[in-house]
Amino acid sequence: MKKAIISIFVIVAFAIYSIHARNEQNESTVSAPSTSLQTGSSNSTTTSSSTTTTSTKGAYQDGTYTGSAADAYYGYIQVKITVSGGKLTDVAFLQYPNDQRESQEINSEAMPLLKQEAITAQSVQIDGVSGATDTSQAFIESLSSALNQAKA
Amino acid sequence: MERTELIMGMPIKITTVTPVETHIVDDVFEYFRAVDARYSTYKPTSEISRINAGLPPDKWSDEMQEIMRLCELTAKQTHGYFNIIRPDGQLDPSGLVKGWAIQRAAELFKSKGVKNFSIDAGGDIQVCGNGPSDAEWRIGIRNPFDRTEVIKVVSVRNKGVATSGTAIRGQHIYDPQGGKDLTNIVSLTIIGPDIYDADRFATAAFAMGQKGISFIEALKGFEGYMIDKNGIATMTSAFEEYVR
């Protein structure tokens, strides 16, 4: 009996945490800096699509579709696509941007005395390139999820 | 010899200085496909997906248990900044598995007698032996603001070079500890004794924001190059020894 009560408590606590975590995630959503269709409110991360099906000639049904939020390690990418005339005509970012319009908290923590420099392009022979790819992968995931919804 | 295949959602490129029998290279790519089949959170049949769907720990493979142990260890070593629990509560060890897989693939290559090669999985690179010009491997660091540009070149031999960052400019990244916006830092490249360590510490240090470079500075055997949103780079004290 005691075990059962503890189990129920754990489940309820986890459920509350999940809802809370989810809300937090939604709050962190910021609307795209550019690309059309974003009307005001930036908190809409519902995965359901708002479709306005009219004529369809291409591979996709006309309308707007929201892709799933795809994990890019320490952030999420979520896109909203617009299909018109059966073709993909616009991709907007629901989760990612803000383009430094919001005030950024400047980290006032003292940096150790490490050397700094402005980055400059190099034009020399190289054998490989190191760079981040995580976000573009998340972009592809979110996009394909939106496109799947748009499939007729 | 140079061959690229798209596995784990990213291009994996293997370069060898001298020709290598095709079946040896096939085996290395096959190894990456096996890793993807087990750890991809995008594949519903993968072991990690089944774990997230409720597979109890006593049914996990030995390898998965080892990976989880390594993730726990890395979380401890990075003061919790390395975190495999996603906001939706699901486990995703891919931040560790990638470097670990490159490392294992490199060992597989070496066990077949291949000495001078590099394995590049989506911009995280292990180099072994000499590069194509019979000297060190010259690895460029990509400009986070322009993917077509390289903004630094390091010369390395038997090292791992990993970069963590945002490929799309302006994306928001949050501190998993306090939810603080870390967008100030856009890219962090780590040179380490091998790609396993370089990659996991790059992932964690990037999550630390500006403090990340200090974390790397304090780590023996590792150097780092961090780029902020204004295009200013901060490097660890011995980083320039690799810039030749």
C-alpha cells in the first residue's frame, strides 16, 4: 500500500514537472526575425497545422504547417512552412532567432587573461574543416515533419 | 583516398594518405551505420528510442550501459553542463556518442594497419599520423557567420578537433543549469588528445557560454578557440602553438 502511494506521488510529481518543463520550453520560443506570416504572437508552438486547403496542383496541399520542434542540442529548431499552388513558398522559424533585437545580458564575469582577436578569413590550403552542423540537422528534421503534414 | 557517406544525418568523410582496400573503408562506414541504428533518436526501432519508450535498464545492451556510464561521468566532470536529458524528458546521448563513434572507427582503422588518415563526422575530426603532404594535418575552423569561409588553420597530428556551435546565426541557446541565454557565444573549437574527449568537452564547454573557454584553459592537454556574436575570438593560452 505504502509503495502504491509513493508510486502515485512520483507519477503525479513527474507529470507536474513535465507540464512545467513544457511550458518553460514554450515560453522560450521567440518569433522569427524575418520571413512573412508571423503575425504578432510568438508563443504558438502547437504542432497541429492550420490548413486552408484550396486548389492543389503540386505534391503538397496548400496551407501553413508547423514542424515538430527538433533538438539542436542546447536549443530547439521549429519551422512553419507555407504551401501555395502545391509548392513550398516560405519557411519561417518559430523557434530559433531574435537576431539580437532583445537586450543581451552581458556576462560580467572576469575572463582570465586570454588572448583575443577579431576573426578574419584565411585563404590557405587545408585538409579538413571543423565546424558545427547540429542546427542544420535539426532544421532538416523540423522541415521534413512539416512537409509530411503537407503531403496530400 | 577520400570517401564521404551521409550517416547519422551528417556527412562522414574518410581520408587516407595512401590507397586502402575498399572493404576496410566499407567496414568503417558500416560501423557508423550500426551506431546510428542503435543510438538515433529519430529511428523508432533504435535501442535509445525503445529506452525512451520504457525499455527497462536490465534489458539495455552492455554497450548502452557503458555509454550511459560515460555520460554520467562527463556530466560530473563538466559540473552538469553535459546533459543528455532533453527538455521533453527523453534521453539523448548523441552529444557523447558522436565523438565516441569517431574514436572507435579510428581504432578500427588502425587495427587494419591504416596509419595516416582522418575521419570527419559533420565537422568533428580525428586525425591520425601524417596528413596528405607528409606533414601535419591542416584543419580549418569554419567561420560561424559564413559557412564558405575558414577563419583559422591549425596543424595537428594524432589529435581530435571538435566544434560546437550554432550553424544558423542568431539561434538562441539556453544554459541547461539556469536557463540563461548563451547566444553571446556562437562557436567553440576544441583540440584534444582524441576526438572522444575533444567532442564531449566542446559540447559541455559550449553550454557554459563565456565561461567555457576558462573551463578548457583549466583542462590539461586541451586548447580552445571561442568565437562570440561580434566575431571576436578568445583562445586558450597555448592554442597558438597549433597555428603554424
